[in-house]
Amino acid sequence: MGLQYFIFLFTFFYSGLYTATGADWSYSGEHGPKHWPGLCTTGKKQSPINIVTEDAVKTDLGELKFIKYSFAFAGDVTNNGHSVKIQIRPAPIRLEGANLPNSYILEEMHFHWPAEHTVDVNRDVLEVHFVHYSNKYHNTSMAAQYDKGIAVVASLFKLSIEDNMDIMPVINLTELVSKDVGKSTRIKGTMVLPSWFLPKDHTTYYHYDGSLTTPGCQESVMWFILSEKLSISEAQLNVFKNVGTENGTLCFNYRPTQPLEGRTVYHHLEGYSAASTLPSNLLLTCLSLLLCKLLHSK
């Protein structure tokens, strides 16, 4: 067995073990984000980040194609002590398009309250992550070891005075597992549609290259944060805030934003072209020159 292959096996096993054991890390205290080891501390492409809208490079990266997201599926809902996760049993739900190098398969969805990514330092009340792995690999654990192995789509939620009825089935399932840390509840009689957690307009998004937001923080993620937001009521949000852990209530589960370290954040706008702004800029320049000439002639 070659040394390189041995190192891969060790890294693969260790990262999977570390992520799975809830006692090793948390969101506060002596096991909080400041004390997460390895790439979580030393990496240069860490997530989440604060998106500065003025600095984002406007471009047309291509449409994100959410294939079969409107199909109902069954699966398992788990309170793993760090989040509520909906694990999808093998299903042909995948992500394509944009600047993705190939097709990415949806493995699971999970939630962060409040949101992990911020936009112009504004932190929304909830963020859902759709975690996909490249079809070159067998699952997210394996894909996480390779550059661009994982693609995560994030939807942000703003607070509303009314319940979001589309997500009530998931709210109810979350209540079922809220006090059962580590136990899974098979979705019975309730089918989940991933499209419930996509805004109706998902044509615009922010994109950058980053990492997983939990240990071991592998820098193998293509991030897509949708610009439009969904809504959630205070009562619905409180269901997440009352999720239990082995050490009490999981009041929040977000990792603080990380330094950008020179990375570029793109703002996808369908049909946008930098060249399309040239005529208007040229017109403004000509008008300015003409005005200067008129003023100088007086």
C-alpha cells in the first residue's frame, strides 16, 4: 500500500470519526469554534463568510438547475446534537448548471439558527444547507477529500408574522426529534419536497469557494447562497431554538464568519454582461466632456 493512499485512508477515517462524535466539538465554550483543530484553524478558504454586496463581482455564471427538487421523497430526520438533519435515501435529486464541473447529488439538508452566512453584516434568522456530492464519488464523506467535491446551496430566512405553511411538515418532524439526541425518526406518512426550501425566484445567487462549516472544515465546497429569502414565523423558529443536546438546549448553531483571504465572491445575475454597461458609461463620459467644454467657453 502506497504512502499517499495510506494518508488518504487515515484522513478519510479521522475526519469522519471527528465529525460524528458530538462530544468533540460544540458551538460555545472550551470545544467551541475558536478551539476547532486542523483546517478549521489553519485553512485559508474557510466558511461561512460575510458577503459584501458592493465588492461582489457581478457576472452571469449560468443558471443553477435544481433537478427533481419538486419530487416528494422519504428519509430520516435526526437531531445529531449539532443540527436537525434530513437524510435523503437514494433519490435522483441533483444539482447542475452554473459553473459546476459535473452533476452533484443531494444527500442531505440541515439547518442553522441563526444563519451562518451574513450579507453586509446582516445575519438572518435561519439558514438551510442543501449538501450535494459530485457524482464522481459515493457520498459526501469521500467527496469532501477532493477539490470541488461538494456543492452546497444555502437558502436564508427572514422573520415573518405569519407561519410559512410550506415548511410545517418539517417543523412538525423537528419537534418529534428535538429531545432525542442521536436518534433518527423515519419519515412516515409525510413526504418532503426540497423545493419547499427554495425561494420562488432562485435565479440570482452569490458564489464562492469555501469549506464545510463543521469540523474538519475541509476546503472542498462550492458555495451558492441564494439572494432571495424565504420567511419563517417566530413560533416556527422557536421549534429549532428548543432543539436539545446532551448538554442542554441548542439555542444557536452557527459558526462565526471567516476571513475572505483574497477570495472572489461572485454575484450571479442572469444575462448580466460587463460590456452592457459600456454604452451608458461612454455616454456619461461624453456628456461630462461636453459640459466641461461649454463651461470653459463662457
